[in-house]
Amino acid sequence: MSAALFGTDLFGARRPPPASSVTAARFGIPPFTVLNAQAGDWQDRKRAWVALGLRSEDGRNKDLLDFQRSPFSEGLNNVSIFDPVLAEMLIRWYAPPAGQVIDPFAGGSVRGIVSGALGRPYWGCDLRAEQVDANRAQAAAIPVPAPPVWVTGDARDALAGAPDADFMLTCPPYGDLERYSDDPADLSAMTWPDFLEAYRAIIAAAWARLRPDRFAAIVVGEIRCPRGLYRNFVGETIRAFMDAGAGYYNEIILQTPIGSGAARMNKQFTASRKNVKIHQNVLVFVKGDPRRATAACGDVDPG
């Protein structure tokens, strides 16, 4: 980084670059326990990914939350989109170069295309053929060094044929918050007890595909029951991984853009004292020795 970029102080001495600039140059995004997706550098990276033609909403109903007649969905396009910058950073930080990525809750195209663009082979599973077809169409339009692979099926069965993996990156359905289909095997169509049983089985099966001394990352958030109380989804996720033999390694908070939160805040908080949620939980687990898992990743390529 040049002195011209950061200038000099009043005495003519070179001013050091801001700490965030130094860490960004080394790690892509500063690897703090709170990641700010509202920041300018994050949004710049996101625009660059979107400019490639990412359309993770393809293959899904544009009003998934309206399926539940959510009081917070009126007039909005309510398809949850996985942030490509988050996918990029998690892969750069925790996946070995050219390491196989596995995703048992594939959903849209983002994690697959970002993995492939970063040279990591990707295997993802989704229950709905229309989603897999949409993902494949996008991947065909955005050539990447490691073309991603999506398969259609119930992850509880499909994972038996998945490749051994060097990194697990996924984001599950949030209970019945978004209803994807009426298929009895669709987790979003299940009762909460059935959801947890299937969810735990899929996590255990995916964990079994992960090689020793490797990391896994899952993005989750709390969801509410019909009474308005939290279900402890984050805690249930941690328990499911630990019961599968995982070591709970990192907790990261992703601070998401406020978006419609500002418009919802007054009515929501006044009526219920429910704070407007503008974050997600990123949970990182390790299989085996964290030091060997770190060594397998090598130096971070900041991109």
C-alpha cells in the first residue's frame, strides 16, 4: 500500500494505513466476530458478484414469506438470498485450496457458483428439481474454474452418494418461515418436532462426509413459534453438530442491511416489543484438530 494512498501527518511522516485496510488486504474482509454487510467495502464486493449474473432467487416463489401471510411481508419481494460476500469469505477462510465443498441444503445458486469461481469443487443437494434446474442454468451462463454440481433429492438419502468433503458450507430452511413446497419430505412443510428430527439426521449425514481436520460453517437465525417465542434454532443447530461429533469453534454475527427494517420498526416494536432483527448467526465447527484444519487451509487469498 502506497504512502500516497494514506498520506502523511503534520510532521511529514507517513501515516499508517487504517487497521481495517491492513486486515482487509490480508484477509479480504477483517475476520472479526461481527461482520458488517452494510459496510462500503462489503457492498462493493457484493456488487461485483451480482454483476456476474447471480440470481439466487431463480427457481423459487418470489413471495415465500407471503405463503405464511407474514405481517412483515406486504409489498416486499420476500425471497431470502444468500450473501455472495459471506460465501466468498467463508470459503477463503475455511476451505483448503481446490478443496471439495459440500452443501446439504443447497437452495439457490450462490454458494455453488462462488465456490466454483474460487476454484473449489461444489456438491449441493436440493429437494426441488425446479431449483436445481435454475441453478444449473445459471452455472452454464457463468463459467467458473470448478463447475458446481447440484443433485435433486432428499439430503438424508442423497448424501450417501456425495463426495468426501474438505469444507461444509450451508444454510438450512428456517423451519416453516419460508414454505418451499408441499412435499412431505420438504423440511419447511414439517411440524417443528419432525423438522428437528430430519434436520439433525441431515447434519449428521453431512458431517460423516467431511474429512478429518476440516471446518464446517452454517448460517442460521432464530425463528419464532406461533406464540411469538423463539424456538432456539441456533441452539438446536449447535446441539445437532456437537451430537454428530463436531467441535464448536467460532460464532460470527453477520450484521445485515436494515432494508425494510426501518419501515417495520415502529409498528412491530410498539405492538409486540419484538426488536427488529438485522443479523444472522454464522456458526463454525471443526472436525478433528483445529491446528491441522487451519494448516490445510493455507494462507488466505484475499481476492
